[in-house]
Amino acid sequence: MSCYLRHLDHLFVETDLDPLNKQDRKKLDMAIRLSIGLIDSSCSEVWAKIKEIGPENKDLFLKVKQELNK
């Protein structure tokens, strides 16, 4: 599972996903990757992009939420 998810607890809370549930972690991981356009990238590349954007960035949260609702 992606190394960066442990730094994004707030996204689990805001999206009503369970961080202890493997399927929910996979769902959030894919939504994040789709939101930032790094679907096949390594965990470290995704985390670097999230840090660049800002993990608390509201636009990131909205994009992730949109991906989850598809």
C-alpha cells in the first residue's frame, strides 16, 4: 500500500473512509493518483507531488472527492 497515506489521515476523515480497511486505502490511493495525474508513478513520486501541492490543499481534496464519487 502507498507509503504516503499515513500522512493524509484528514482525507480519510473527510471522505468517510476507514484507514484500517484495505479496500478504502486502495480507493483513496487511486483517487489521489487520478487527481494529480500520476496513476502509474511510484509512491515517492506521488508523495513528492502531494507535498508540492500541499497535503491540506482544498483543491486537492475536492479533486479527490470528485474521483471517489465517479
